[in-house]
Amino acid sequence: MASPPRLVVVYHDYGREAIVSEAQGFDFLEIKQAELFMMISAFCDESGKFDSEPAVSFAAVAGTPAEFSEFHDEWQRHLRLNGLKVLTMKRALNATKRLSQKRSALGCANRIDALLPFIECIRKRLQNIVTVAVDVEAYKNAPSVIQGIWTQDPHFLAFTRTVIALLKPLRERDTINIICDDEEKTALPVYRLYRRIKLIYADARSRLASLSFADDEVFSALQAADMVASFMRLEAKKRFTNEDYEYAKLWKSLGSPKKDDRLWGFGGSFVGKVELSKLAADEARAKKAHADRRLVSK
């Protein structure tokens, strides 16, 4: 008796090697081989205000939908253990106030102990972190071409560099969905920026599948993006202004995945005076090929 036809699926993990898998039981299908391509989601958030902070940052945590489902369940468990409905870093980083009614975690050492499981959850469940910080003073004094493209708000530059970095691990026909924290002031400018990125950057045209805005109280991954962006901003302040901070242990842990963790990518980009000068020169040359390089409408 002839064996039933097999479905051979060739797929790859985000940013890793291809894997061949065989599925039995599809005897009604005359399929010998198929290829599945990845649809990645990236949840994003910003930290810092350019009119009051020496550094601003933008961060994305990325993975597959199945991975985010696992991540959400574990993140919610940590929230319950700490008596929290949502984790906001603006509150969590103030160790002089209780973390919640259930857990005090007063003092820096205790607050680090309370937050470390959330860091470990990101490393364990998600695949890639991309984050960008910009030196605000250097941005203000950068060549005029920079603000001509990204306006006076350096967050738009950070968003652009984050999105372009997220595309790099993708392979042909892979796509990525961008989900940002829903803020009324920035939602429309970010949407326009997203459309311009798709127009100007060739790799983005077919690979950026969607942009949406969501509530961080509903989507745990937005809380994770807030956490990454907050620590990135603190680390950037240290690098740009030599200002130490008490939570460096958590930043170091975030970028130090263990053997069984899923996280393979941790890209932190610090954009200061040197980087801005180089970027300005690159954009001036690119302008010759594309007359209107402006990404954000004024």
C-alpha cells in the first residue's frame, strides 16, 4: 500500500537558519513542498521629551505572534505577583514610592529585584530588541539637513533608524507589523513618517506590512518596549553627559541572554555629534538621487 503524500514545510526562525519539517496526515493534498515566510510584529515606544531631557530614545521588541502570546501570559503572571495591572516605567523607576499596594520594593536594590523578572521575560520569550537614543543637544546643533528631514523632534530620527534596523534580519518576502503606543500628539506624524519611509527606502516598501497604535494597558509588549526605551535613555544620558544611574544592572541583564533564552538580537544605537555629522553628509549625498528627502511634514 502506497504511503500518503507528505507535506514538507521549509521555514526559518526570525534571523536564524532555515528548518525543514515534515507533517504527516495530509493525504488529501498533492503538495510535495511549500515555503512559509515569517510575519514579525514589533511593539514600540519612546522615552524622554526633547524639550526637557538630554537624551531621548525609541525602542522596539520583536518576535512572532506565537511568541508574543507566550510572552503576554508570562508578563501578566509577573504583574499579578507584584499586584500590578500595568507596568509603567515612569512609576516603577521611582524607588522612593511603593511599587504597588501588594509589594513595596522600596529602595534601588529591592526595586531591581522586583523588575528583574520582567527583563528575564523579555529575554526568554522574544527574539530581537532594537533601540536608538539621540543626544538632544547634539541634535539641536547638527547640520540643518538633519532637522530639515526629521524636524526639531529627534524622536522621528530614532523611529526611522529603529524601523530600518528591524528590517535587516528579514529575508525575502518576510514582513513586519509595527505597533506603537497610542499617543494622540504623535500618532498622525508617525503615520506620515511611516508612509515616507516606505516611499524612500526600497527595502521598506514590501516588508513593512502595517502600522497600528494600541493601548499599553492591553498589550503587554508595549510595556516591555517602554521598559527598554527607559533604560536606553538612562544609558544614553550616562554616555552623553556622564550621568550615572542606579539601574545599570537591569540594562546589562537585558543585553546578556542566557543559553536557553530566545533573544538573539540586542541592537543599541547611540546617536551623538559624530553620528549626526556622518548622517548629515550621507543625507546630503542622497538628496541628489531623491530631491525631497524630508520625512516628516512640518
